[in-house]
Amino acid sequence: MINYSPFWKTLEKSRESTYTLIYKYHISSATIDKLRKNRPMNTTTLNDLCRILNCRLEDIARYVPSEEDSRL
């Protein structure tokens, strides 16, 4: 499963906040909720977050093996 815990650490270190992401950069509150709940999101959104926070993808998300993953 994709885990977004690195995002919160990266956000904390940046000059941004969830408020600025929503109101300055127009990241939806639904996207912030997806990050909080480790829900799927599209790569365009991840790209935008990397650009805004000036970071790498691994600073936002990581893969954690889970029994909840769908079988292939």
C-alpha cells in the first residue's frame, strides 16, 4: 500500500501548510483528506505536490507491503 506519512514530515519542514496548499495552490481539501487516510490519488497530484514543496516523490510517498493489497 502507498503510505503518505513522508508527506507530513516534508510539509512540516517546508514553508507551506495545508492552508496554503488549499488556498494558494488550489489543492483540494479532498486531496488533503486522501493524504491523511492513505487513499489512492493520481500521479499528476503527486507531481504538483513535489513541485510545490520542491521535493522528490519519496519525500511524499512510500510503498509499504500490506496484506490488504489486491492479489495480482
